[in-house]
Amino acid sequence: MKKNSEQYKKEVLEVIYKIAKDRALLHDFVRDILTPHEFENIAFRWQIVKRLAKGEHHQSIAADLHLGVSTVTRGSREMRKKKGGFQRTLKLLK
């Protein structure tokens, strides 16, 4: 792992926490810090999570989103964490 990686990730999260209430600023920050491809990947990962939460099958999600089944499977592994970020976020958004 790169030196200071954990510290840098914590710092980015702190910035996001501080600007989260200003939706326009958060939008601009995310668009500036991520490449269009990175932003697209995150958007698709969220779609995977939502579909898994609805009980859709891995192959169906992968085919519909034009992704590999392994990408969907990674999301599925994270969804198994009952107190993980995906589960808690989905519960909050209900």
C-alpha cells in the first residue's frame, strides 16, 4: 500500500462530510475529483447494490448493465455484511 494512503482517504472523507449539505458543491467536487470513467463505475456499482437488494440474479444484473458477473459478485460479497455501508445506506434510504 502506498505511504499515507489511509490518511489521505480519511482526509477525502472529511472533506465530503464537510461539504455534504451543499449539494451543488458536492456535485462539483465529485465531478472534479473523479474522472468520468471513475464516476460512471461508482454509478454502476450503486445500481448493482440496489438490484441485489431487490433480489435480482447476478447474471441478469450483469447482462442488463453490460458488466462482468465478477463485478456483480463483488457487490454481493459486500452486501452480505449486515452492518456494512451498503446495508445501512439502503436501510436509511427506505
